[in-house]
Amino acid sequence: MPVCNIGSATNIFDHIQQVFVDNEIPWSNLISFMSDNCSVMTGKHNSVVTRIKEKAPSVFDFGCVCHLANLCTVAGVKALALPVEDLLVEVYFHFYHSSNRKEKYKEFMEFTDIEPLKILKHSSTRWLSLEKCVGRFLHHWPALKSYFSSHDDVEKPGRVKRCAAYLNDHEMYMYFSFLSFILHPLNEFNTIFQADEAKIGYLKEEMVTLLRKFLGKFVRAMIIQSTEDLTTVPFEDRNHQLNDNIIAVGVTTRAYMVDHADEIPPSSLHRFFLSIRKFYHAVTSKMLAKFPFKDVVVSNLAFLNPSNRGDLPPSALTVIAERFPSLVPQDQWQELEEEFMDYQTIPDTDLPCSHEDNRTDFYWGRILEMRNNITNTPRFPLMGKVVKAMLTVPNSNAECERVFSMVKKIQTETRANLDNKTICALLTTKVNNIQHCNLVKPSKELLQSAKKACLSYNKDCVS
């Protein structure tokens, strides 16, 4: 793991290139590049990607879809009239450093009969944080409302007064209830592409599904059905949107409005529904601007999905071969199409695998093991090159983020002076061990080697 202390595009690229040189990896082997979507990494000018494309012009880079989904969430929350995230953060840090406040709050949880679950810390950089924090906050709402309303500092300007005011505000509660309802489809999409298995073939389908879900919550069904391309639905036109009485805000939110109809002023209701429309508009606009709906590679990678076996034209693989010229020479594209047609027309009964394991890589592993009956040669040699290359395309940069988290757990405050080689060794052991640590039983030979290494290290330290 290279030590990169300066986060400039030049420095990061130089470290990547050094790894390639040290391991004798040619740039022509590079299929795709995945990172977060900051300008240093993926900017159009003077970024890591622009430097990589100088070495490998055909590299595939579309950004991290999990990060993009989180940006959609952030854009939607910012469109709300009241600061939902600020309230989450202020309440958390009110209790964070004070054991006395936590003990006092326990009395309010007992009084309001609230199960004593931990108040979660919201972090905008953690993609799935907001939904969990909102749900837990709603669980604590009665106790928090009682606590802050009866606090000694409730009349003084500051955090306690702000929190008490928001917790007694019906409009703020409706925003929390709405977010608890609407964040699920975004997080569901995010969870799919955080998986450590090849899901890239499902990306186009899941993006379209997510867009349709959001459009259906605030746009008239007739408008969506009459538009052939979902990305061109005129959702901004107010005449095409659902009325306030049927726009999707969640069953719980609707029930709250009915139960507190006499207490919620019309102005708050009007502002609430206006904010909900802005939320939907912001999320949908960000989706259309950032998601790779029109990317030809993403569209044609749908062939990796076993359920799409007969739905795509034979040219789907040719498009990919043209995009990545190092995979299959142009004079073999016709043979590639023939192989793909052969695969598409195989009867289901002749396929050597089932979909029970539901893993794309396992499925293709079995398909590519198929051989010709007469010559006993691989049945899909050219298609195999394309499939294997495309299965290396990451779903997102979640795997990299997991490694960063592992490093933080290895290099803690009490182990801050660990050498880089030691961190890498521990990290390698962690990443490559598929068992739970409590189930690992080291062999006698491994234990003896470890003891010898320890003795040798201690002797060197003494000398």
C-alpha cells in the first residue's frame, strides 16, 4: 500500500503508475477505473482520470453509483424547508460528551415508555446513515420532546431552545416521517451496488427502476406511461404532478396529518407539500444529471444479467468489443456475434447451471466451461474474453471504502506507530481470509513460524 501524503491528482497518479511498474502491469490491461466523484479524481481537466486516459484511452469510468445515489439524497434533503440534518447532529452532540445528560434522559425514556436504544450519529459521508438515524430519531421523539421542553435552558438562546422548538414543530415531525418513508428505495439501490460480487450487469435496469419509483411518487401515471424514454418525462410541469392529497408522503405521515389536523396550521401544510415537491424535483434532476443512463457500455452490460439472455441484440457484445479494442480484434467481431447468438438460443434445459446461487460470476463461470461435443474445445472462447473483462468492472468504490475502514480499525490510537509494512500485512490477512476470525485454527507449522519470527525480532531489538 503506497504512502500518499499529498492528495493532488499528480501525486495520486504517480503512485498508481509506480504500482503498475513495480508489478509489471501494462496500462493496456486496464479495463475500468473506479473512485469517488471528487474533481481531483474524476474531473474533466487535470484529474487522475485524465492522466490515466493518456495511458489507457479506452478505460471505462462512470463514477461510483453509490456515491451518486447519496448525492441525490443530499440534494433532496437540502430542498426541505427545515434543517433536518442539523437537528440530528445537534441532539446527538448534546448528549455525546455528558454522562449527566444521558442519565437524566433515561428518566424521560422511562416516563414516555421508550425502549432505551442508542441515539445514532449522522454522518453525511456514510451513504446509508440518514435513513437509520431518522428512524431512530423518530423512535426517541416523544422522550426527546419531553426532555428538551422541560430543560432548564429552554428559554435561553442556544442549542436547547432550538431543539425544543423543532421537536414541538409538527412540520419538522412530518419531514422526519416523510424521510423515513422515501429514503428506503435510494438505500435499497445503494445496498445492491455495495455488494462484493459482480452486479454491474444489473446497473441499467436498477437505475431505470429507481427513476420510475421516484417519478411514480409525484408524477401522474398517465404521463409516465405515455413517455417512451423515462429520462424525458416532463416532471417539472406542475400540471403533470399529483395533487397534494395523493402525492406520496407515506402512510404514517398521512395518518399524522389526520390525527393532528386541528393543530397543524394551513401555512405549515402548504409549505410542507411545496418542500416535498422540491425534494422530488431535486432528487430526480440529480439522478438524470449524474446517473449514466445514456452510457452505451452500461446499457449493453445488461447481457451479463442471466434473465436478459434473449432480450439483447447480438451486436451488444460487438459494441463492448469496439469500446475495449484490446479484448477482441475487429476481424473476429463476427465470430463474437455468432458465439453470443449461440448462447442466446441454447434451450434452458441444456444450460449447465441454475440460478439458485443468484451470483452472476458463478453463472458465467459455468457457462464458459461449456465445450463443443465433437472437438472438446471451449464453446465460447471470444465471448469468454469479454465476459471475464466486464466482470472485473466494479459496481462502486464501496470495496475501497471498506479497506479504508479496515485500516482505521488496524491503526488505532493505541497502535498509531505501526509501520506501513505491518499495516499491509495485517490488512492482507484480513482481506484474504474468508472465515470468521473465531473459526480460524492456525496449523502447528504456522504457530512455530510465528514464534520463530517473534524470537528473531526480539533478538534484533536487543542487539
